[in-house]
Amino acid sequence: MLYRWQTGATAWLIHRITGAAVGIYLLLHILAQFGMKYDQKGLAAISNFLTNKAVVVVLLAFLIYHTMNGIRELIIDFGNGALYHKKLYWVMMVIGLVIFVTTLTAI
Amino acid sequence: MAFSTANSSGASGWLFQRISGILIAVILVIHLGAVHFGASPVDLGSPFWKFFHVGFVILLLYHILNGFWLIIEDYVKTNWVRVSLYGISWIVGVAFLILGFVTLVPFGT
């Protein structure tokens, strides 16, 4: 892959990385809930990992980024966001940061 | 090439990645509020929450595995590896769908 380190391409690459990480987290979340329901002690380690505070903070950051950039992509694809996608990126990031700080106070 | 994974333009996948993404964003906020950050716990064994979470799992699995597939398509050039990973994605999807089902359906019993 050829990477160009401009706003759009970088936003896309981070979208990909955060998406893959959150995807793996949610698959593990399903597995951990299954383990809890059927009392599988071997899966308790996964549960402990998922509820680890540092992991939760990273999850929230990744999840909020992925959602905010996802909304930006929707505005670009279905609205006229392509005309101002760079500005839109930073607007979404500021909104995301506010949401992130707010959720941090709740965990 | 007996079997190609590049047999469609991907336009329907593109659209449904967006539709599922919108639905997931809405459901996720409700899920986080009801289950993780809520003031009072909800009854996850009630039919509403069972349907809610089964739907959530289906949408998530689609969105996650289609996302993985987009990544595989970009980086994996060897045809037999791509085809294998495509098959593995389906197996993972079906396996996690069953895991989600057997966890959620008897919830609270």
C-alpha cells in the first residue's frame, strides 16, 4: 500500500486501525459473555482483560474516533462533505474529544 | 482462476457497511446507556432486550467481518490466501453468531 500522509488518507488509516481493534474487542466481549453464562472459568482471563481500566480507556478512545470519523465519512458520501472534509475532520475530532472526556468521568 | 473473490463491484457491500454503521452507532449508545453506564440496571432477560441484543450481534458481526474483508482485500494479494481468509471469515461469523445466540436467548433463566 502507498500511504500519503494528508488529512483524508491519515483519517482513513486510523479509521482502519481503530475499527480492527474495536472489532476484536467486541468479538472477545461476545466470547466473555458466553463464558460468564456457561461458567467457563478458562474465559475469565478474557473478561478481566476487557474490563481492565486502561483497556476500557483505549476502547473508548478508539470507539469514539471510529464513530466520529464514520459520521464524517457519511457526510462526505451522502452530503457535500467532500468540499470541506478537512475542516469537518477537526470539528468531529473536537466533538469526539469532548465526548471522550465526558465518558472518562463516568468510568 | 476457478474461484475469484472479486466477482462484484462491492457497491452493495459499501452501502450496507454504511447502513449497518449508522444502526450500530444508535444501538451502541442505547447499549452503553442501558447496560454499562446506566443509573438503574435493565432486565436483559426481557424479550425486548433479547431481540435488541440479537439484532446488535448480527449487525456487529456483519460490520466487523466486512471491515476485516476490506483490509484483507487491500493487503493480501495471493489468491488462495484470500479465498481461505474469506472462508475463515464466514466460519468466524457463524461461530460468533451461535455464541451470541446461546448466550442471549436463555439470558435470565
